[in-house]
Amino acid sequence: MTDQSQLADYVGLLKDIPVLVVGDVMLDRYVYGDASRISPEAPIPVLAIDHETAMLGGAGNVVRNLVALGAKVEFISAIGDDQAGREVRHLLESEEGVTPRLAVESGRRTSIKTRFCAGSQQLLRADHETVGPLSKGGCDDILEAVARGLTQARILILSDYGKGVLSAQTLPALIDLASQAGRPVVADPKGIDYARYRGATLLTPNRRELAEATQMPVKDDAAVLAAANHLIKTSGVQNVLVTRSQDGMSLVEGAGAVHHLSAEAREVFDVSGAGDTVIATLSAALAAGVPLVAAARLANAAAGIVVGKVGTAVVHPEELVAAFHHQDLWQAESNLASLDQARERVAAWKRKGFKVGFTNGCFDLLHPGHVSLLAQARAACDKLVVGLNSDASVARLKGPTRPVQSEAARAAVLASLASVDLVVIFGEDTPLKTIESLRPDLLVKGADYSVDKVVGADLVQGWGGRVLLADLAQGHSTSATIARLKS
């Protein structure tokens, strides 16, 4: 069995791995607001809309997960000649490392899933889409793009959401192209006729989908094994990975080996998109030459992380490495995060209705003045993020003899404080980029500043936030402490 350190090492192999994804892309819209009253027109809640967001959904979420892991993705799909399609294209082009190849079908509506949410509670989902096979021209465009893409990609991922890109006509041709190119095929299946995926290297159904496709019970390990073996025999696929929610995963190999993997999640907030995370992680690992069982373990760990987040989230390499080192950065054991991780976490807090505060500094030698400022900041918000100057940034600002403590040491001390919910290290001279990315509701600095001198104050006030100038505890400074030590 591969040990944890070996799995952590495998994560580094995923960077820049070329992957080809084909499937149904969607636009996921989220409309957030407050539902504190009932409509006088009908017994339904009235949603007072606060803000809206949009992100890639369906196969697009597989792409987002691959990008987060560091893979290079060529994505082939179809959109309508409409505003939603143009928005999908823009979102894809905004993802670093993604090359989109989109067939445009006139008369076809780009799939939109609009979710109306009050806080973290979803009230309604409205779908706007066309379900049906592509035109012959669209199918030809897809096949031609796949044939070209397979010359570079190391694996073909089929993300089937049943909207028409992966039809009964195109699927066999796609799998045949991959076979001719010597590339493995991993498919997230849809429907009940899995013979459509004949020749695929691996299918990733969830427990319900396995039951529907085989018409067999799947309540325990033995039943799942029997159903998966039946699926392999009748559909002509090589291996099956069954995702089983709180019961983990079961990898059933056509050669006879069986591996039941326990669930890794410590706390489940949202299972949305977990299947996309699984197929992305598993496929990237296989493309990097990771053995099948180890790739499944990587995917299992990634699923355990992503269900601890709110919404269709993604997993970053550092989170996976930390999970194998028993240091889950997403949980309260550590409040250190990269900017990307912090942005996700802040967004999740805001979806729950929390007010997010932000302050920043060098915090070289933590003293009572720092503690007082952080306590005041935390008292004025629900969650406090601290932006910490990197070592290089401190040296530029304070001189070559500073900092006294490394950024790792400073971050560890800050993250251990009850008043601090998250620490983000930034390398610039000011936290402006971090503030722009996190969009806090509250910006806190010491009272020795005036509001017009606080970096980012105009931005925060511009999106409806406020600036707090905290009282200073007199008689404390890092420079004075260092001077006393020298004397």
C-alpha cells in the first residue's frame, strides 16, 4: 500500500500535465438574498436580492478542478449562439492553462442553472437549456478537435451531463480515437445504458447511478462489488470506481482486485460538484503515471476536502499535500492559506451571512499593541483575515535587518490567536491586491492612520464596506523592543 508521504509526492506530478476534457458545459448562476417575508400573492418566500455570481458548471467544473490542481487543459464542448455562451467562453478564457474549443450551435440554448439562495439555503433552481444531440456539423467539429487534441493530451476525460455533447453517436467514435492514440479514457457516466462507454478505461458512477444502471442492490461492500463486476462484464469497460458518499469509494478492477477506501471528510458542508473533483483528480493522476489505486486514493482525499467547502468548490495541491501530512489547512487545525484558498473561504463565509474583516501588518515581534488591535478588529466582524507581509516585503519596508522572525514563524503565531480566523501572506509592499481579491466588509488599521491614508479604504467603502481605526495601546512597538534587546 502506498504510504502517505508517497501520495503527497504524487501531487507534485500533476502540474502542467496535459489533459483533454469533452463534455457538457453549463453556466452556474447563484442569486443570493434575504428571504425574511412571505409573498402576499402566494405562500412562497420573497427573496430580496443582494448579489449574484456566475461560474463554470457541468464539465466546466471538471475543468476548474483540473486547473486548480495545476493541469493544462484542452476543453471541447458546445454552446449556443447566445449571451450565456459568450459568458461561458469568457470564463473559460479567464482560466489560466485552459484552451477552449467550443462548437457554436445556432438555435441551441447554452445550459444555465440558476440557483436562488437565502444565506446558504437554496430555495429554487431554474434551468434554461437545450437537451438533445448536436447537429452533424457540431459532432464533426467535436471529433475533429478531439483527434487533434489527443496528439498532446495524456488522457481523455468524458464528463457526461446528458445534454447532448456525448451522444450515442459520438461516444464510440471518441473512445475509438483515444484507443488509436493509446490514451486512457475516464468517463463520468449518465443515464442507464453504460454500454455506450464500451472500451473506456474507467467509469466513475456514484452509488445511486450504479444501482440504476445495473438494477442491483448497492447497500454494502459486497453488493457494490457484485454490481460493479456486473457492470464491467455487461458494458465492456475495464474498471469501475464507485463513489459512495459517507462510505467512501470502491475501486473494482476488471482484473479482479478490489479496494474499498474509507471517506476522508471530517465535516460535510456541501457535496455539490464532488464527483467533478473526483474525476479531475483521478484523471490528472493517471495522466501523470500514478498507479490506479494511488490515483483513486488521491481522488478520495480530494473529495474529502471539497465536501468541507460550500458550493461547487475546487481543491488545491497544497491542500492535498497537507491532508496526507495530517495538516488539513481547510479545517481549524491551521488558519494559514494562499490567496486562492482565502478567496474561497471568504466567499463561503459571506454566503453564510458572516461579516468579514481584514487588517494587515508585519507583526514581526507580536506585542500587546498588536493583540489589542486584533481583538478590536475581531470584535467588529464575524471573521477576521490578517494580511501578513512576506519576509522580502518587510525587508523592503523596514530595512535589511528585518524581519527578526521569518514569515512562517510570524504566520504561525498569528494563526494561533483566537481573534484571527485566517492568515494570508502577501509579497507586495501593500495589501491592495489582497484586499481587491478578498473584498472584505471591514478594513481595520490603527488610529495613527487617517482614513484617507489607509490602503484600500476607497475600495472597501466603494463596495459598501467600512473602515475602522482601532485604538492604540500606548508604549508598545516592535522597533522599541528590538532597540532594547540590542542595548
